[in-house]
Amino acid sequence: MCLNTDLKKVLDLGQQPLANSFLISPDEDEDLYPLDVYLCERCGHVQLGTNVDRRHIFRSYIYFSAPNPTLREHFKEYADEVKRRVPTWQDDLIVEIGSNDGLLLRKFSSDADNVLGVDPAENIPAAVPTWREFFGSNTAARIIAEKGKKARVIMANNVVAHTFDLRDMVGGMAELLDDDGLIVVESPWLGDMFENNAYDTIYHEHLSYFSVNTLLYLFSLFGLTMTDLRFHPVQGNSFRAFFQKGGRGQVSRFAEEIAKREQEAGWTRQPAFDALARQIEQSKNILLAKLQKLKAESKSIAGYGAPAKGNTIINYTGAGKYLDCLIEGMPSKIGRYAPGSRLPVVRRDQVSPDAFVMFAWNYRPHILAKEKDFKGHWIIPNDMDNSEPNLKTKAPLLQQLFKS
């Protein structure tokens, strides 16, 4: 981010396969890559040390937005908020970077042919006009030339963290944005790792792990100001940051306060990550002890959900040897095998285990409501408590700020 090359290795989750590379056959060969995290103490940016070719990961992509009911609800609220902020949206150019199947962007479609998605996944059918490529400054210039105008709204959800050349992406966003336009970025928050032990957000798709500090810095390099900041309990604790061109708004006081608290907590320095590494190791031991106890009692165990993040936990901890399978609702994963562990992915109605490991723990309220008749054991795989897991989301720093 700041072009410093003196980075410090702060986390090591071993050699792992690509977390979304589900196998067609359990005997299929797969490549392993180092899953290690580095910190730049100059700007506080946290990033992977190994960049697996972005084309290899995203040209054929197994994740689709539409089958996720929680995400559908989230995107409806998201679109409503953007429309309130930009009441002329029906006549404006609206661009989404990393638009996937167009679930969000189609909520902005009008008769004016006003929406455009940019996404490299060539296998995903899209409900909106979509350019199948990676976004950067060249893409921005071509959009302006073809559309004859700049974008009033640019949205980028869970995609900035996927990007190798952050400067080219954000520079392209700044160039594409109309002078009175709005950029909306949603991404997992680095603080979730420290406060909720959400180390499962670490996998090869995610090259960057953003604090508010680093996001403020990155966008300021291109004359963009974070004018508002919200947090949402989706994908763990994710932030939604709003940016405008300099002079169009003041820096959000809430963002500045979060950035200040992040620095006070030490999340831009190595000692905090040393403590995080110990916390991750402890949670691994807790998980394995719970699974070993259940197996000693001849209990059957399945994983609830087959998200990419779950594969990080399974392959780091070795928990796969205690599980019979993973259940999943996304059709593109059912019938395949999880990378690394090679656990079969099946439908919910195919199994009736004694215990579930909730790998999709970030959707736990939805899951618990859906599974209200399940009487077996629930295990939260990144839990830090030796007793029954606390099923409430914890975010001490956020709770403290919201109360004040």
C-alpha cells in the first residue's frame, strides 16, 4: 500500500489449498500454497505474503450471491441506503466492481441502461450488463469513453481485499467517479480477527485485511475522503465505508474515532499479532478437544456450511478427520469435495448428525432460527471458551463506541 518492502511475518497458517477450489473427485490433485500474513508497520497494512495468480482464482468462480438468503436481505438494505443518498440514481451511471451474478446491481436497473458490472468470473451468469475482466485504471478509462460520462455511484463489496494492485484499483475508481459521486466499499474488518478470533477470513482470495486506518490512508492517496462509516453483522463484522472526492465532505468523526482506537489497541504493530497467533493456537486446541470428546462418545459430527472460511479452519486445525461431511445450500458446491480435507459436501436433508460444527458462524442467528428443532451439539470452531459457546456476536470496541 505504501510501497514499503520491509514487511514482518506475523501469522502462519501452514500450506493450504485455495479455499474455494472444491474438488469434483476426492482423488483429484490439488496445489498447496503458503498461507502466511505480513504486517507493514509503516502504514499498518496487513496482507498475505503469497499472491496466487488472480486469474487462476477468479476466472471460474464457485461462489454465487443469489442463493444466500441473508445476503439477499443485506443487499436490499444496502441498495435502499444508496438510493436515499443518491436520489437521481435512475438517471446516473452506477458501476459495481466484483458484481458476481448481479444480485445487488440489478436493484438499480432502470430504463436508462444505467448499470454496469465488472467481474472476471466467466462462468457466472449475470442479471445485468457485465464486463468480464478485472477492474483497474484502464477499465475506468474505457467505461468513460464508452458511456460518455463518469459514474455517480461505484460499489465494491468484498473485492478490494481481493486486489493485488490496490493503487491501480483505487486510482481507477477515483478517475471513474463523477465530481459529485459516491464510492461505497464493504469489506471484513481487521478488528474482527482480534475481537472475535475471525482468523478464518484469511485465505488466498483475500490479499488484504483492512483496518479503518489503512483504508483512510489508501483512499486519501487519490484525493478521496471517507465521509461516513457503518458496521454490519454480515461476513462477521464488516464495514461499509462511503467515499467522496476531496472538498465534497468532511472526514467521518466515527471513522476517525475507530482509527484512533485501532492504534490504541496496537493493531498496527507486531505485538498485537503475536498475541493473536497465540489466541488462534488456543482456539485450535479447544476445537480439537471438543471434537475428540464427541468422537470418544461415538457421536457423529458434520460441518454446518461449506464456506471458504471454513476450509481455512479445517485445514489449519486438522479438524476434518473428525467430521463425516459438510452440509451446504449452495448448489454449485453440493456433490463436490472440500479442498484439503476432501470432505463430501451434501444437502442438509441427507444427514442427521449428533453435532454440528458451525463453519458459517457469521450467519449464526439465521442458522439457529432455521435449525430450531435440532437438539444436538453446536460447536463454534473459532470459539475461545472451554464451556458451551456463547452464540452472541462480541465486538467490545464497537459496542463501546455505539453506546457513547
